[in-house]
Amino acid sequence: MAIQVISGLDLVASDRTQSSMEILSKNTLTTAGVMVAAGTGVAGAAVLAAALPAQIATAAALSGGLIYAGDRQSKGLSINPFAKGADATTVDTTAIKA
């Protein structure tokens, strides 16, 4: 242990615990930065949703529809879930017809 005298005050610091006690480490500062950025993103999304509710609802519906269509296409089904007949199960994406 090292004792340093600064301005008449006795400060005791151990060489082993001094670096582990430091609060401004890279991990702490990175975590704090990520938390501030996440809070800013959430607040920005809340303001956007409050200012443009119809646009947010439309974007959410469009996103869900695109995800659903992509899932159906990956399963080899027609993108249109209401299609009837033989064309409903066959999707030819490789042939280019002129």
C-alpha cells in the first residue's frame, strides 16, 4: 500500500485495487454510451409515432405483409394467399418469358 499526502490529506490507495475501482473504464463508458443512444432512439421513435400515427401504422402493416409474403415464397407457395387452383402452389421465379 502506498500513502500519498496531498494538501494535508492522507489518501490511501492500493496498487492492486486502484485500477479495478476506477469507474471510468472502457466497458463502463461504452455501456453508458450504448444506453444513451438506445434511449435517444426510443424517444425519437415515440415522438415520430406521436406525430405521424397513420404513417407508422401503414409502415407496420406494410412490413408485416412483406414478411408474410416472403415467408410464403420461401415455402414455395403463391405470394397471394387467396389464389386458387394449380397456380397457387407453383411459383416459377427462374423462367423469363419475353
